[in-house]
Amino acid sequence: MNMREIQKMQQRLMKLQEELEAKQFVGTAGGGAVAVTMSGKFEVSDVKIDPEAFNAEDIAELEAMIKAAAKDAFDKATDAQQKLLSSATGGMKIPGLF
């Protein structure tokens, strides 16, 4: 692989990374009772809770579901990032690119 090909790959990777960071990933828990939206930059942008799914005595359960939904969103964003890197480089590991 020559320098020109590497530079072209880097530019493509940067564009794909920008697109990924702009995407939103929604993680859910409790059958959708809790939803956490996270960007491709792993920033939480929204949390939705179905008020009918919980009462005051269920706070511990609600907290656990929020953590589970956040992890689900994080896992989806991480998976998308790994797929992007793999497709952009053809599966090659290039030191210094990531």
C-alpha cells in the first residue's frame, strides 16, 4: 500500500467517522419502558421513561433499567464503529490510523 492509498483511506475513514458521530443509537430495557439515545460520540442525548411502567417503589428497578438501556445504546454505537473501521480498512490494522 503506497502513501497515496493510505491518505485516501484516511480521508474516507474521517468522513465515515463524522457520519457515525452524527448518528443516534437507541438502547432499550424493560421491553421499551426505558430508552436511552446516544450519539456515535457516546454522548447521551435523550432518556425516555414510560411513567406507567413504574411507581415510586420501583426506583431501584428503574435505575437498573436505565443502566441497561445506556449499555445497550453504547453497545450499538461501539458495534457500528467497529463495522465502520473494518469496512473502511478492508479489515487491515493500520498503526496510527485509529
